Amino acid sequence: MADVQTPAALEITDLVKRYPTGTEALKGVSLEIGAGEFFGLLGPNGAGKSTLIHCTTGLASPTSGGIRVFGHDAIDNYSDARLAVGLAPQDLNLDHFLTLEETLDFHGGYFGMRKKDRRERTAELLEAFSLSGKRHDRTRTLSGGMKRRLILARALMHRPRLLILDEPTAGVDVELRLELWHYVQRINAEGTTILLTTHYLEEAEQLCDRIAFINGGELVASGSSAELAARYGVAGLEDAYLELVGRKELSRGLVA
Ligand code: ADP
């Protein structure tokens, strides 16, 4: 639950992002995620989800508007804001020539962690993600599931208070999806705020306290899964989503 004593984990105000091509990917998005929340961001391809994440993590600069991460201005005070954020990107962007230990250690170094702390945190995370036995192996030798776990461990290395998961379960098998759900639920229960983007509605329903729908660069609705369904006058999150994207004829309720 959100803690009123601490600043919001993420506070986005009137965020506009216009790419040099002229595409307005975000058209004045405002969004607040409380400390400790598990928050889902849903929307069709091209809605603006990645742009929002890139602006929050400093990979893209907003055209206008504000972003604060735990009270730190992500535009004017970028480094403090960035330290508070861990990003597990959708693509498996590991350096294939590094060992697992090096992967985590280099990331920690990049975030200014001391050697002793890096060593301890690396061991702790490899253990938590059942990767200790592989610590001296190069990442290219890992299975897809192990790579996903390592990417999650890397995102957590510098102990971010806000973890951003960008489609963490895209294209993974059922066992790994459920395994990743267990990990992220535990991380959230231990106090880390989570922002998740996913195309799997049952995943959002299962994990998220609150969900926002984004479409065409605009935040259209937000609330719990039940609140979103009620808002659209439908039975569940999937039907609410179909209303959002204007495809209610696809509702499973209509499949006789
Ligand atoms: P999503 O992550 O929801 O699929 P994106 O944020 O990737 O959406 O894209 C939002 C819009 O911005 C799309 O129209 C996309 O084509 C456009 N876009 C994304 N990145 C760039 C870029 N680097 N340059 C120009 N247009 C972009």
C-alpha cells in the first residue's frame, strides 16, 4: 500500500514527448505511483509505454513536463533520480562475454557501489535468483530463463526503490512466467515499488494493485482491475481493455 509519509515513488506531471520526426508519443501524461505500490501500465503497441519508461530512466529527454522519482527531479537532478530506479528491459541486453558475476559487479560499479558492497550484493542476488552455481560462466551460455533472472538481478543490484519491468514475460514459457511472478511479488513485498508494462492482462490482474491504460500518448483511465471494469461497465480487465482499444466485438463473452 502507498505510504503517505514518503514522497511518491514516481510523479509524472503533464509529460509531453515529441520526437524529432514530429510524432507526439506522450501528449501531457500525469501519473502518480505511491511508494510500495505494484503498478501496471497497459496499452497497445505504439501507445507510449516505452517512451514513458525511457523518459523516467533518462534514455529520452521529455519535451516538457515533470518527472520526480521519490522526490528527486529526474530532469534537473538526474543522477539522484536514476540511482532510485532499476530497469529490467524487455530485450535480453546482456554482454555475452562477461560472466554472471562480472555482469552484476560492473553494473554496481556504474552505480557507484564500493567493491566490498558489490561483492556481497552480487553473491546475495545470485543466491536469491538460484544462479550461484553459474557465477563464473559467461552469460551467453545461459538459458533464456536464466538470462531473464540475471536481468532482474542486475536491475536490483544498486538497491533501487523503484523497479521498472518492461514486458518481463514477453515470449517466455508458462513455468518461467510463474517463477518470475513469484520473484517480483517477493521483491514488492520486501518494499520495492514496481512499475510493470505487459501485454498479458491476467498478469496485470494477478500482480498489480493499480493499473493505468495508456493509448495514443494519453492516459485514459486508472484504478484497480475491478475499478477499470466498473468504469467501462464490463465484467473484467480484458473487456475493459477491449473497450479501450475499440475492439469490444472480440470479447470472449461473445464466443458462444
Ligand atoms: P509502446 O511502448 O507503447 O509500444 P512507444 O513509446 O514505443 O510505444 O511509441 C510511441 C510512439 O512514438 C509510436 O508512434 C512510435 O512509433 C513513436 N516512437 C517511439 N520511439 C521513437 C523514436 N525514437 N523516434 C521517433 N518516433 C518514435
